[in-house]
Amino acid sequence: MQQISVATVIAAISISATDAFVANPNTGRTHLPTTCATNFVTTGSHTSHRSIRIPSATQLYNTEDDDAQDNEIERLQKMAAKLRAEAASLEADKANQRAEAAEKAFRKFDINSDGEVSLTELKMGLEKVLKTEISDKRVKELMEVFDKSGDGSLQLDDFVTVERFRNQLEALAREEKRRAVEAGQESKRQEQEALLAEAKLEFLNDKEPTTKDKIISVLPYLFPLMDGVQYGRFLLGSDDASANPFVAILALLYTLYRSIPFSGFAAFFALNTFSGNPSINRLVRFNMQQAIYLDIALIVPSLLIGLGGLIVGAAGGTPLSNQAGEIFSDVMFGTLLLTLLYCAGSSLLGKEPDSIPLISQKVKDRMPTIDMFDNDGKFVPMEFRGENDDDKSGKDEDK
């Protein structure tokens, strides 16, 4: 084997060392790549070599970065601990300052030095410090806020700085102002509702009837009286009744009533029309409606008797005698007179005659009320009330 000179070995080592240092394209720093360097050893007549593992630059720098990161974390932890300690110290100093300020203020407010600040002492102390007059109510509210024991006075443990009293007073003032605004809004709303209710009452005349209204409210009952005179033909046609001035006046009215063509239909439509006018007093409208119902009620007995006579005659039975028919007519006319007297007397006293069985309740159901006005103050008649409610509910569902 050919011998290698010392110069050749030195040159090879130099080349290897030069090639080991290359520039890192990312950092621009020189590092050692991970290579195996060859040591040439010349022993006698031959040269031997062995490989030596050289760590890469990446491994070297990773180790350095880990150490630096650990050091940075440790430094930040120490800094955070220091900051916490400083914050705790500042907080303790502030707490001590507040306690000293509260104790100083307490000594000033505790005029009689009995170890507690009463309601009077609190009021006097705050007015002196804040240089403003404070109401007893406001001072009492302050006492309730800061009096932890609830004994009606402030001890040293309950006492706070004047600044906290000031802040609490401002908070109470803001709350009182808010309540005042809400009370004003509520008062305004109630005033609007009162105006709306007054407008409704003005439109729907449900006021107490005047003397004129009371007299007019009796007149509609002439309608059933005229149609019911036929039941009193036996009583009114007697010799004793002819000398009665009441009978004479009734006969005159009946003659006038019958002299008008279709007087019954005319009276019916007139009463029905005027009873729907909400500007007329309620008592008058009520009596108009009730007079119509009474007049209709007079027809029912006659129809029943007529149908009964037809049925009995068809069956070959004996019809009612004249005496029975006269008794029936007298009872009907007497009942009618008592009913009309009750209605007239109650109306003249200003009270609705609403105690007639069956009829009065029907009349009440037909009378317009305040509930028939919608939220906008518009009058909705009873016959359209259901449709209007359905429309509103439909709109609400759409929303």
C-alpha cells in the first residue's frame, strides 16, 4: 500500500475543517453540519482512519433555545410575583388609609363620643362636611344602607368615608329622580285615560238623568199602553169608569193614536231608532227599549189564546166562555197597568225600572256600555263587536 505523507494528512484535515463550517441560509450564522470527520493515522507502512461523530448546528441551537426559554419563563414568573406583592402592598396601604379616614370621620361625627353615630349626628355631620342641607328622609335611607347591625346607629365597623356617603347620596338622588319621572309618566297616562273616559261618557250619555230626562223617559210607555187598551175594554167600558177623568184622558189619547195611519209601526220604528242614539240619556234609551219589549209581550197571550181556540174548535171542544175571556182581559190589563205604573214611578225617581222578569234583562243586554269603545276611543256597536275583536286578534297573530 502506498504511503501517505504527513502533508497530505494535514491538508485533508484542513479541507475537512473548512468544509465543516458553512453558512446557515436562514440565520446567516456559521455552523457545523452533521458529518463524520475522518482521522488519518499513519502507523508504519500503512495509514488507518476512524470516524468521529460531530453534532449538527440545529441540535446545538435547539438546546440553547430551550435554555433561553426556561430562563425567560423563570424571569417572568419572578416579575409577576414581584408585581403581585407590590399590588397587595398598595391595596393594604389603601385599605389602611380608608380605615384611618373612616375612623377620623367617625370621631368627627360622633359628637357625644359614645362610640356610635346616631341619625341626628349623621345628619349634622354630613351637612357640615358637604355644606348642604339633607332631608331627614334621605339621612334615614343612608342609615338603612350602612347600618349593618340594624340598631339605628352606626358603629366604627359600619362607618365609611365621607366620599362613600356622598356617592350614596348621589345614587339615592338619581333613584328618586327616576321614580319622579316614572310617577310623572304614570300620572300623565292616568290623566289621558281620564280624558278618554270622560270623552266616552260624553259620547255615551250615562250621566245622572235630569228632571227633563226623567219626564221624557216616561213617555215611551204610552206605546204599550195604547196597544194594551184592547184588554181593558171591559173595565173601561163600564158605567162607573166613564166618569173617571183618567179614563177620559186615556180615551182621548187612544183616539188620537188610532187616527194616525200605521201608528203602531211608526211608534215602533221611532222608539227603536232613538234608543240607538248614545247621546240621549241612558234612562230614556232604556225605557224606549223596554217599552218595545212590553208591547211585543202583549201580543203573545193573544196569539196563544187564538191558537188554543182554533185547536179546541178543530177538536170539537167547547171554546172559552165570554166570562172567561173577560176575566183574562181584565187580568192582562191590570197587569199591564201595574207594570207601567212601576216603570213610570221608578223613572220619575231617576232609577231604571230593571226588575221586570225576563224583559228587563234582555233590555240590559242590548244597552250600549263603555266596554263597547275600543282602545282608540271609537264606538263599536254591539252587533259589530265580535267582528272587531276577531280582526284585532287576527292582526295580533300576524304580528
